[in-house]
Amino acid sequence: MNKLTQYKPFSAFSLFDSELHNLFNQLSNHRSETKWVPAVDIIEADDHFELYAEVPGVLQEDVKIAIEDNILTISGEKNVDTKSEGRNRHRVERSSGKFERSFQLPETVEVDQTKADYKAGILTISLPKAEKTKPKEIEIKVG
């Protein structure tokens, strides 16, 4: 007696999808164990530096900025509700917890003139340069 085998052309892909799904779950589970650190961009202009920090979901009052011994420190806390009373959580990818980033400032920064602004989850810190470090143009006189 001959047995018929059902042809399943995509069964190999199904196995691959399953393995890929397992790998993704392992990576995403690993991600949730890592410490949350805001991404930062630092831009230099002629007369100042600008620092942009992504802190989405962090309340303005939960962000602290300090400058001591020419070291700028941004710290704070992002709170994500993880209570799931009566519900099953299948995935938690949003990071939360305390964070801190520190940056060595050049001696040319006017620390007392530093300004900060917070809009739409972006913290902007403007660090003016001292007058003596700003580039100066010298006019050439034709004589």
C-alpha cells in the first residue's frame, strides 16, 4: 500500500519563521534587561555648543542638569507603568528607570550662560563659548 505525502512547499519557510521568531524574542527579552540611556547629539557652532538628548516619556521635572568642574551631567528617571493586574503582558519593550549621562566640557564654555529647553521629548542644552574663543574676521585694508 502506497501512502500519499501531502506537499507543503512553504514548510521550510514556516520552520525558518519559527526560528526567527524565537531569536527575535530572545533578543527583545535581552533588550529589556539593559539600562536605558538617552541618545545624545552634540553640535558645535561658531559661538556655542548644542547638546540634544532624546528623553521621550520623561517629565520635564524628572530631568536634572548639573555642571561641576566642567562636567555636564544629565540625569533623571523614566517611569513606565508595568502593573498588569488582571491582564497578561505578552511583550514589554519600553525601557524605564534611572539614567545618567556625563560629558567633559571644553574650558572655553561659559558655564554660567548655559541654557536648557525641553520640547516634545527632546532636551536642548545651549553652551555658549567664551568671547576669546569665537572666530574673528580681520578686514584687509587696501592701501
